[in-house]
Amino acid sequence: MTKSLVDIPGFVLEEVESGVYELVIDRPERRNALTEQMMVGLADVVELVNAAPDAAALIVRGTGGAFCAGADLGVVERRRRADSPWRWPNLMGREAELLDACEVTTIAVVDGPAVGLGMGLALGCDICVAEPAGYFAEAHLALGLSPTAMAWWLPRMVGLQRAGDIILTGRRVSGTEAERIGLVSRLAEPGQGRDTALLIAGEVAAKPRGMARYAKLALRLAQDTERMTEVRRFGGMANRMHRAWLAASAAAAEGGD
């Protein structure tokens, strides 16, 4: 693997073909869970790709048989015990906003778990390719957190009832089911997710670069001109709910002593 274009631990960014960039989430020992530094650094990745005049597509994938297991809760717990400030509540739902700001076509490859923030990262891409062994799970409620962006995204992708089933139960949605219900756009053969994404990226790169970027923008605006305003509003509401829940939990703990 050549030198990464960004110096962000856990991320490797390369131009793998002309105009095709690939962001690899490389923390297999943690199932590619995201740290705060990685979430903040995602903005640098998007900025770099946007600034590359030849860029046509950005593939996002994980290593070690996982896409992304969500937030690295080990880091969060260490911060909590050390009474150190942490920014996860302010970053919740930001993965969708950052990917929305990416001007080139984004393609996720899900060949394993895409959980919590990882699910948001995958479904925030323009195109999502899943393998049968891949799966999605909305894990925020189990952690006492709001699903934020997913509460906005999912009903628009699969309908209100299916979205409720996925969010409220936290059940796993296999790659096969995800393709059937419209959660992902393509189901690849086992082990062929990346090759499928490269094929799609090559098809996009063959189009006039400027017009491909404009077409993506047009698709986003056609869906909902207020989409990211609503995602940010959901995120702000979730942050307030999360802080209130923490305060109530702390008060209850003190009352029980």
C-alpha cells in the first residue's frame, strides 16, 4: 500500500485509478470503529478530494471483514472516566453531512458490519454496494443515544414502518435484505464488493468530470433542498436529549447513594 494522502491515524487515502480515490478505514483490531480524530479528519478527506480537479469518485471501505463498527466506545469510556472533554455528541450525524459536502460520487463497500455511525457513513454515500455477509444495524438506542441522522434518512429510503423496525429493534439487516428493501443500490457476489465499486467508479469517471459533479448536486437538490438543514436540526435535538439523559442519569445515581 502506498503512502496515504492524509495523515490521519486509522484512515488511508489513495488514488487507486485515474480520478478514483479510495478511503480505507484501517483499524481491523477495533472492527474499524471511528475515533474522534477520524470523524474530525473526515472533513479533511472531503476537502482534499473536492480540491482534486481530476477526482470523479471516492470509494469508502473497511479492512479485516468489517466496514465500520461505529464509534470507538473504548475511547469514549476512557475519556469519561478521566473526566476529559469529548465531542461525540457534537459529531453525531456529522458523517452524513460531511459526505453530503463531497462533490464527487461516493461509493461505500459493505462486506461486514456497518453499525451505528458506520451505518450512517455507508448510507450517507451516493451509492452503497453490499455483499451478502455485510449487515447494517442501528445501535444508538442500545447505548442510550439518539439515532440522529438515521431517524431522518431511513424513512425516506425504506418507508416509515421499515425504518421503525430497524431503528427501534436495532436488528441486523443483511446485505441481501438491504438490497431487497432498497437500503443499498447493489448486491455484489461474495468477495466482489470492492471490484463492483471500482467498476461503478470507472463508469462515473468516464463521464465529463464537471458535469458528473453537477449531476450529483442536482440529484441532492431534487430530493430535498432542505435536507441537510433537517439533518442538522435532528442532530441538535439529539444532542440536547443526550445531555438531558446524562444529567438525569447522574441525578438518579446520586439519589441512590
